[in-house]
Amino acid sequence: MTTTSVRMLTIATEQFAEKGYAGTSMRDIASAAGTTQAAIYHHFPNKQALYEAALDQRFAATIPAILSGLAEITNPEQRLRELVQRVMVMADEDAQFRQLYLRELLEGNPASLATLADNIYGAMQDSIASLAKDLNNRADIHLLLFSIIGLICHHLEARELAMLLPGNVPDNRELATLSEHISQLLLSGIKGL
Amino acid sequence: MTTTSVRMLTIATEQFAEKGYAGTSMRDIASAAGTTQAAIYHHFPNKQALYEAALDQRFAATIPAILSGLAEITNPEQRLRELVQRVMVMADEDAQFRQLYLRELLEGNPASLATLADNIYGAMQDSIASLAKDLNNRADIHLLLFSIIGLICHHLEARELAMLLPGNVPDNRELATLSEHISQLLLSGIKGL
DNA sequence: GTCTATAGGACGATAGAC
DNA sequence: GTCTATCGTCCTATAGAC
């Protein structure tokens, strides 16, 4: 992995997250990376391969960072709050990550979905399993995983829409408010499963 | 609204939902509708206008249907279950609706988001407000709305990904299982807000 | 390893006949 | 109201010089 191809990957990630696969051209990526479109083909065989490499690089780096040190929080309720908080901060600051993930769910092909599954599952499996077990051992860890990620991503992604709903208070788009709402809903909700 | 333009809208909705705005060409729509690309411009000024009309038509029709008769269920817990059930069945059978919504959140411009806000808010406001009030009057109705929709859409959209996670049981992709998980999580969760 | 140039085709949109 | 034809521009991908 040369420094050039890493730079290309980084730029490609930005563009794909922002405009989607179909909405991003090789020219877009090349010009944002300060090179020509043809040069990319020296490093990646085609657009699809570049996309999958971008996806893989991005997910492999971020998910372990979120979970680092989490297991040391012994109180399970506090551990869930911390997990939600971390995922929220990451998914808020790093819109790339969130958007790549959501786009993958919408239009990912089996090959790139498998990349996603490896990265998510390999890293998060243990954390969620331990949470589910400590909070309520009847809960299914996969259903719980998707509930957590779904709540977080959707609340963050819907902020622009929320702004347009009459009666919506600005406070509802604050990270702290969203995080508190989601944590509370999950904490009480999981116990009742 | 002529029958021709309605047919064009219907086809356009399918294509946009499936492949996204950038991924759908006017030629795609025209050939699926059995006409030529130029003919569309007689009915709609440009691609963007066609997209917004498709969005509006689709949402204006579906959301009132989901809520019809819901208010007559007096038990609020049962009313929530029924709402979740109906949204799930619709969002499952009508992947178009779900995908259009999720794509809008990702890449909607302010104009088309406003269309969405009108359609969602105008129709669902009262139902959610009444649920929030009856179940727990401290709950914010907008936060609750996005939690419900977020859980449902994400679980449905993630089924293909779930299939790839080791240890996932096929039962977890059944509508009834998902519906039960989400209803339970929400019912207990809302009480704890 | 990056460039220019270009092939070959798809794109959105328009013009004008019928 | 729909067609054919076309403009100008974009696209992915390749060829070949340096």
C-alpha cells in the first residue's frame, strides 16, 4: 500500500460517502486528489475495486477504536451509555462513516456487504454479547446490535429533516439530547425484552 | 395530472427507489415506461422536478393509509403494537417507500426534504402525539417518531447484512420476530423515558 | 507512476417534424 | 403528445509516451 494509493483511497472515501457510488466519478476523485483520472487505474483495477478498498479501510480502522477499553467498564448500564455515546460522537463527527454504512445497506452488493459484515461483526460481537448478557440474557445480540446502530444512525441522519418539522425544538438536534434519549430508551427497553 | 404522466411517475418512483437519483437516467425511466426519453420533458420540466413529484405522490398516498382507523384502538400499548406492525408490513412489502425515505435522508436537498417533512409530519403528528401522551407524557414526540421509524427501517434494511453475520438465526429476519423485538423494546423503553 | 489523448458510450436537455 | 435526431457534456476505461 503506497502513500499515493492511500491518499487516493482517503479522497475516494470522502467522495463516495458524500455522493454515493453512482454519483461519484473517477474524475471527481482524481481532481480532488490532485491527479488525473487515468492515474487511479495504476493503483486500482476499476471503480468497484476502489470503492470496496475504501470501504474496507474505513471500517477496519474505526470500529476497533470505538470499542477500545470499553470492556473495562464493569457496570453494564454505564457500559451501554458509554458505547452509545462513543458511537454517536463518532457517527456525528465522522459523517463519512455513517453515510458509507447507510449507503451500503441500501445498495451494497453481496461482496461489499460481506466486507461490512466482517468488519462490524468481528469487532462488535463480543461487546454486544457481553452487554446483552449483563443487561438481559434473553436479548438476541444481533437484534440488539441493529437496534442500537439503527437508532443512532437514524437520529443523526434525520436531523436535517427534524429541523423542518413544525414544533421541533433545536435542542432535539443536540448530540447530548439524542444520546440521552437513545440511552434511556435502550436501557429501559432492553430490560423489558 | 394525465394518465400518461401518472404512469411516468409510477415508473420513475420504482427506478429512483431502486437505483437512487444519480443512478437513474431519464432513458432508464423512459424505456421502462415504454416511451422515449424526450417525451418525459413534455410532462415534467426536468429530472429534479420528476423526482420531487414521484416523492410527493408516493408519500402522500401511503402514510394516511397506515394511520387509518388507528385512533380507534383505545389501549395505547396495543395501538403502538399495531402502528409498528403496520409500518413494518408496509415498509417490508413496499421497499420503494422505505428506500426512497432512506435515500432522501442521505442525499435530499432542502426542497425535497421539505416535501418529506410535510407528508410525514402532517399525517403522523397526531398519532404519535397521542401515543406519547398515553404511554408516557414526558416523551418528546419528534424523538419518539424518529426512534420508531429508525428502528423499523434499519432492521428491515439490514436483513441482507444480518444474513452474513455468523451465528445469526434465520428467524431474526422474519417480519414477526422483528416486529415483536421492536414493539417490546419501544414499549418498555418509552415507559422509562 | 503519472501524464495526455482518446475510444466508445451514456448522460440531460433541446429542436422541430408530425 | 410523442417521435427522431442531435448538441454538448459527462462517464469508465485503455493506449502509449515519458
